[in-house]
Amino acid sequence: MSKVGKKPIIVPGTVSIDIDQESRVVKVKGPKGELSQVFPSNIDVVIDDGIMEVKRQNDQKRSKMLHGLIRALIANMVEGVTNGFSKRLELNGVGYRCKIEGRSISLSLGFSHPIVIEPPETISFECPAETIIEVKGIDKHLVGQVAANIRKLRKPDPYKNKGVKYTGEVLIKKAGKALGKGA
């Protein structure tokens, strides 16, 4: 058995789950929103007394691979609609700033123009400081993808450590060119 796949998912009382066995869809609804996930035909999802279990129908290689994956995706959906997910980014550099404009965020990253990013429907931005961006949402995958897209706009420079980085990300600063003795 898969170590991840055999763990039960404890469903809080504020979350309602609808499993449609015909169309193979799990819908999770909670205080923060609603998410759905399609699961394959060789995986069964069963809920009993607030405990959800993901079981595989056979021991084929594909079933074993999908067992833990589907369980993790559903557990992330339950976590997302109850607590939500967030990623925090830092802007390092002279003049690097962020500003909230309605739902979107405006970034000054050393280009000749500000970059305006419109968030997807379930994502929201916060700027607790001028150089900190917090990406929040109920879908773990989407939160991570939006944060990665923002980081991609100005990756951290290995020589000066300027750019957009995740909070807590450790950057190793490279040494510049050393001058020779004969110069």
C-alpha cells in the first residue's frame, strides 16, 4: 500500500463533500469556497462518519501511482476550503516595490514600466509591506503557480541577490571576478 494513500482524510464539520461515482468527481465545499477533482476509474473514494478514504481497485503500477496522488489532492482541497494556502515573496533591490490596485498588484522591478498582474478568480494578493507580496487562495497548485510566475519576472541575481524570492529561500551569493596580480 502507498504510505500516503492509506492515510484517512479527516473531514471537518464545516466541510461538505459530494462524491459522484458515475462522473468520477469529488466536490469539496467549505467556508472559503468550493473545489472539485476528477479521479480515475481504478481509484475509489469512500466517505464514512467524517472520515474519507481513497482505495485502489487493483495492484497495477498505474493504480499504485495514482493512489497517493489522488489522496493528496483531495486532502489539499479539504485543507484549502477550510484554512486556505499562502505563499510569501520578498522584493530585494533598490526601488523594487509592490502596490495593490483593486484586485490586481502593480510591481516596480527595475524595468521602465510597472508590471500589473491580474489574479485568477480564487487568488488574492496582499502587501503587508512595500517589499512583501502574499499570494493567498484555496487551490494549493494555483497559489504556487501564481507565486512562481511572479518570481519568474525578476529571478534573484546570484551576484547581487537582487530580485523576487520566496520568504525563507536561501540564496548563495557568488563571488565576482577577482583581479589578477599582473593588472
